[in-house]
Amino acid sequence: MEPKATQPSTRGPVDGPTDGQLVSRVIAGERKAFDELVGRYQRQAVAVSYRLLGNTNDALEVSQDAFLKAFTSLDTLQKPEAFGGWLMRIVSNLSLNYRRSRKVRSQLPLDDLLGTSEGQQGESGGGSEWTARSDDPQHTLESREMGVKLQEALAQLPEKQRLAIVMFTIEEMPQKQVAEALECSVEAVKWHVFQGRKKLKELLKEHL
């Protein structure tokens, strides 16, 4: 089953600690505080990794590695309150490294990524089904080959463009939350998505 992302607030629960407070407590030696951060972001981390890898088991493995890297590098985080966006960048980079090393098969939705399907211009992403719905072996093979091309193209995008497309277009996260994760404005998110789709079209023009 495809993992679903949650949309945690970087400010924490109403009566709970903020991400920044939890980060400070972890750095001070309170391991349980990191467990709370894991609980807050685990589903989202797995979902983002899944969108880049197309395999749940691989996504679980990579997300675990991402949390380990985040824990060991936590003292390098300049803005503790930005933990969520920082973690998603780690997840994205580790997922792409994993994909390159294992050549993971993907099934990215072409229309959704390029913004050519209906319902892709609103305040939240469109979402889509990722599996090819065809009994034709030739069609299935072509879909898989296109999936590989899409993964390769996605990997060539600048980090923020790639994350904006994954979080907004695929994970259907509201633009405001994507902006918080990427530490930029909502207008910048729109620009990253626009530029990312434009670049994808250029990279895939021979296959369209």
C-alpha cells in the first residue's frame, strides 16, 4: 500500500513543544525529544522518499537513514525551528542517492509532474495514481521505461524545484506548508514548481 504523508506543523502541537524546542532538548542530551520529532515527521519522510523511489520498503529504509543522519548532524542545523524542511531535504538527497545506486524502478505520473492534467493549478497539489492501469504488456513496458526517464529527469532538477514538485504536485501539500518546509515564500514555491515543470519538459521533450 502506498504510504500517505501527514502534514505536521513545524510549530508543534498547540500545547506541545515546537520543533525548535525539541531540537534544543536533543542537543542538550534528551534522546526522547528526538523520538518525538521522529513521531512528528516519520510518515511524511516515508511518503516523500516513496515518491522518489516508488517502493515502500526502500522508502522505509531511506527514511530511517535520514533520521539517523539528522540525529548525528543536528548540531549543524542553524535554524532549529526549520527542522522539518531540513529533514525533507536530507530525505530527498538520500533517496536520489539510493535510486542511483540501486536503479530503482519508478512510476511517476507524467501529466501531473508536467502540470498538463486538470486540477494542477490550485492551492494544493493534484495527486495521482502511480501505477499503470493497463493489461497490455507493451504499454506496461513503455510505462516503466518512461518512469525511468522521469526519475532521471527529476534527479537533475535543482533541490528546491525537485522538492516543490514532490511535496506540492505529488503529496498534495498546501503551498503554505511547502513554503515553510523549503524556508521560502508561497510565491517562491509557485516559481519553483513552474520552473521545475518547465525543466522537466525540456529534459523529456524527446519522449513526449
